[in-house]
Amino acid sequence: SFTIFTNAVKNVFGLLPGYQKVMMHKAFPTPDRFGACLAFIYGAVRPALTVCDAVTVMEGGGPSCGTPLQAGLLAASADGVALDIAMCRLLKINPRRVGYLNSLRGAGAGETEWDNIEIAGDRASLENLPPVKLPAAATAARLIPGGLLRLAQPLVWIAPSFLDSCTACGRCVAACPTGALAIEGRLRPALDRKKCIACCCCHENCPSNAVKMGGSPLLSFVAWCKSIG
């Protein structure tokens, strides 16, 4: 939900040990700033080879409980940036909507121009694949112009809600970088939305798939308008 697309470049974020990942989400709370952080980490690490297992991918709401989709593809490249650009193209995702790929343009950390990328091998399994579904709330947020988005900030937000499958295990509370969640004897976590930065750490760490990331009424309306054309 936070980055639209997760593959080679986003994967290097996992190299940060433990709590540092949480602190980076807190330090870079918007998709664009977090994208710049990912681009910096990738440029510093520069993996020699990235292998992409896209036999089964996930579409829709992320990062942990979207809808499985059988793409049937394995891919690899010495250039993870080019791999991400190619996978976006093959999965029919506009790479300019992916914040970290925009941050990498012109940075010299990898190839970002489709015309300069050579693809070898059989990709017939993707020829009839429909465009993947993107996270609705995050997609809607990007449809609102930047200036208007800043003015409407109190009405534009993405936040977690908790389903009946929640077991109050506390993992989401421990993962939240801003202390926006608390249980304290409740059956489900309580959210302080003023502290929430929509990093999706709670969603990613829930073992019961009980966290749903949803948009504000304004974002839901924008998403609905987009869905009807």
C-alpha cells in the first residue's frame, strides 16, 4: 500500500537490522520521502544479482493480505532497478507511480528507461494477464494534486482497522514506529490517528491477517469515482 510495488529495490530495505526499519518509517513518513530513502539504500548496497520469484504474486491491498495471483514467472537481473522497471511494464503498472523508481531516475544506480532494457527469455505467461489491482486507498491518494492534498490533509488519510479475527497478540503495537496503537486490556488495538503515519507496519506484522488498511471517506470517494471511470 505504501510503495504501490514491491520487488528488487524495496527488498534491500530488509537489510536494515531490527528496529532500524521501524525508525526509517518514522523518519520518512510519506511515500515520496520513503521512496527516496529506498533509492539511497539501494544505491549504497547495489546487489550483484537479484532473482524475482513471481510464480505467485499478490495484488490489491498490501503488504500481507492481498489477493494471490498466478503470474508463473521467474526473472533475474544484475540490475535490480531495470528488473523493477521491466516487471512493472510486464504487470502493467506505470513505473512513474512507484515513488522509489522516480527517485532513482538519473541517480546512476540502475537503468530506468524502458527502451534501454533488453529482456530475454519466455514471458508468454504474462501476455494475457490483466492489469494487476493496486491498493485502492494509496492509488486514490495519488489522484489528488499535491497542493490540494496538502490543503485537504485532515480529510485525506490511510489508517488501519481491526477485524474480528484479531487475537490482541500485540505484535502490531510492538511494530508501530510512532506509538499510535495500544491494547491495554481491550479486545482489539485502539488507534490514535493523529500519530498514525500509514506505514502499514501493523498490517505487515499481523499473524492473523486481521488488519485492514482503509482510506478516509474522501479517499474512498475518490477511489469510487476512479472505479466507475
